[in-house]
Amino acid sequence: MTSELLASCAQRLDEATLRGETVPQLTLTTDGLDLATAYRVQRAGVALRRARGETIVGMKMGLTSRAKMAQVGVHEPIYAHLTSMMALSDGAVLLRDEFGHPRAEPEVAFLLGKDLRGPVTAQEALKAVKGVRAALEVIDSRYRDFRFELADVVADNASSCRFVVGPTRTLEELAADGLALDALGVKLVIDGKVVHEATSAAILGDPAESLAALANMLATLGEHLSAGMVVLAGAATPAVHLETGMNVRAEVEGLGSASLTVR
Ligand code: OOG
Ligand code: MG
């Protein structure tokens, strides 16, 4: 793919993001969009955001649970970039009209205290972790009906839109409570009702495996995760459509919760 075509793909997705609109799937309209090229489109889109003053605050893994893979029909874990404008404070209001077809999903998030460079095992990756948090991610695919192929969703920064995190707990505090990172109850609660439930084992067997997988994918490009970054490990349950008036909360056993209200 030429650099002009790559830039125009990134531009189309970026404009759709700004307008809360959709674009046709890139894989249907663009020749040569393989996985590596899709990640280059993703990075070109991130560069457009940085040019507007957004900063990288973290990264996320996506499609790390069977529930998520089944919901969107793409069966391979992917990663994406999180920027300053995507980070909302816990309890914030999300304005429905700013988005196309937003969905919310419950996640486990890591806060890194040290740089993390792959290749690493899950156990090694945890040495870079300063804290663990419940998180609620809002995704909003730039493709109609959330229909996409692997390369489409990678180019679209894995549908990233907004996220909130709850209070930070350390791995030591979790262990002192007798809780294991790979066996935490995860709930998606809407207006006080549990709509989806899973355990953190749904995330590649252990959220730490997701963190390691991210570090290892980045390492193939000579990149690494930096101290201070937040990393979302991927949703443990399917995502739910957001409607005006909803209060939506992710609860993770031992970590607390993270929530948003939709207006
Ligand atoms: C892709 C993003 C997946 C997750 O946690 O699995 C994701 C999508 O579902 O549109 O963020
Ligand atoms: Mg997610």
C-alpha cells in the first residue's frame, strides 16, 4: 500500500470519529490491507490525534475473551492506543449525541510503574505493574453495525472511544485479600442490574497473559510500554449498547468499580 493510500485510510477513519459517523469497511474498498498495514493505518490515525494535542496515556488489548470474539466474529487478540481525550473521570457523563453507536464493556486495567519490554512471560510482565483497577471501556466502531474484519478493526484503533478507571489496588493488596488476578468476578451493571457476568480468567486465562501478549506484539516492532501507562486487558463479557439515561458500571471483585452516566 502506498503512503498516500495509507494516509487517506487513516484520514477517513479520523473524520468519521470526529463526526460520530461510519465509513465503509476498508477491507472492502482498499487493496492490500493486511494486518501489518492495518497497524500502520492505526498508527497514522494516532499521529493525527497527536497533531491535535492528544497524548498517549496507555494501550489496550481487544478480543481477548471468547465472549468478545463471538460478539464481533473476529477471533484474534488485537491492540490499540489510548489517548488523553479518551480518558474520562469515574462517574463522568457521556453525551450520547457525540457518538455513533457506543457500547460499553467491563475490563481489568493495569497501571504500569516501570517500562515493560517484551519478550516477557505473564509473571515477568506483572513485575512492571504498580496497580490494578476496574475499568469501563466505551467502544464505538467507525464501521456500520460494528461489522468488520480483523484488518478493519485494527486500522480503526480497535473501536477505541472512551474509558474510565476505578481506584487503584496493588497486587499485594489483592493477594492479602485472598484474591487471584485470574479469578476475579467481573460484572457489567446497567441501572443497578447485572447484565453480563464473567471472571477475569475469561481474558486469555489471566489478564496478566494479555499484558504480556501486548508487550510481546509491540516487541516485534521494537516498541515497548512505558511507566505511567494504563493498559486495558480486554473485556471479559460482551459489550452492551448505550442509550441515553443509562447508568453503566463495571465491577471487578476486589477492585471496586468504574462508571458512567449517558445523557
Ligand atoms: C473491538 C474492540 C475490542 C475488547 O475489549 O475486546 C475490545 C470491538 O469490539 O469493536 O475493546
Ligand atoms: Mg475493550
